[in-house]
Amino acid sequence: MMESSRCDLRRATVADLDAIMVLETLSPPWSADSWKDEVDHHFVALAGRGEVHGVIAMSLVGSVAEVRRIIVDPSVRRTGIGQSLLSHGMEWAASHGAQEVFLEVSADNHGAIALYASHGFSPVMRRENYYGTDDDAVVYRWLVPGEGQVL
Ligand SMILES: CC(C)(COP(=O)(O)OP(=O)(O)OC[C@H]1O[C@@H](n2cnc3c(N)ncnc32)[C@H](O)[C@@H]1OP(=O)(O)O)[C@@H](O)C(=O)NCCC(=O)NCCS
């Protein structure tokens, strides 16, 4: 378990699925089965202290990692939990051999984009109308610093 001043970070297990489903209120939400698959086969980390306040799901194939999901409980947003989870996911990816980390976000999701940009992610591709009419997706990438560079 990693600690920060705001929350504790730990890897999720299948015993955490109920808590994750409480966070999972987005549209279109992931099902409990999707999350079980995530916990079983990828990297899922939780943030909270006592309760679960946030979750991040990451995958890694070869040297390419992806932030597949990041959700923070609306009641505790803007308290630094999202950035703790994202940093934790980036560190996990870097320490497991990732050379680049991708994620996809709605072009309208200005809060998430601000979070990603502040962590070194840059836009590399726009998918027009990806989520529906006038709802574009933007793919962001973070290049993992090489040896001698600062993470
Ligand atoms: C995106 C999300 C994970 C951010 O979590 P969070 O815990 O609120 O983020 P943090 O408190 O760590 O914010 C860190 C920084 O990101 C930026 N940021 C985060 N949310 C923001 C918002 N709504 N508006 C503007 N900037 C925002 C700010 O720069 C913030 O720093 P500051 O509070 O000192 O200004 C959260 O809003 C969320 O769960 N949203 C719904 C799910 C979602 O959209 N996930 C991303 C899909 S790709």
C-alpha cells in the first residue's frame, strides 16, 4: 500500500467489486463483469481511506500501456485523488516496462483533460463524432521518460 497525505492507494481485488460499482455511475457504465475482467487481467488500483473514493484501471501490452478508466467519487473531487491515482498508474506502467501510455477522453471533458495535461499527456489524435454527433474523442499520450530523464 502506498500512502499520500490525501488517501491511501492499493491494488484492487475481486472483493472490491461492490465498492467499484458504487463509483461506476458514468454513461455508458462498465458492468461488474467488465470490472471483474479488469481486476483479474489488468491493473486496478483504488484510492481512499477506509472507504473507496476512486479507481483507476490500466492495461499493458508489450511496451504500450493504457489508462482504461479513472473515476473519483463526485463528493470528493478536486481534492487530489484523481492525480494520486493517475500518478500511481503512470508509475505502475513505467515500472512494468511501458514506453508510452495512451488514454482516450471526450473533447468536452475539460476537467479530465486538465488533469492529463498537467501530468505530461499530449493530444496525438482526434476521433470525430466518436461518442456521438459532435462528441469527439481525443487520444492522449505520455512518453515514459528514458534513462537519465526525470519521471
Ligand atoms: C476526471 C476526474 C477523475 C478527476 O478527479 P479529481 O480527484 O477530481 O482530480 P484532482 O482533484 O486530482 O484534480 C487534479 C487537477 O486536475 C484538474 N481538474 C480536475 N478536475 C477538474 C475540473 N472539473 N475542472 C477543471 N480542472 C480540473 C485541475 O488542474 C486539478 O487541480 P486543482 O484542483 O489544484 O485545480 C474526476 O473528475 C472524475 O471522476 N470524472 C468523471 C469520470 C471521468 O470523466 N473520467 C475520465 C474519463 S477519460
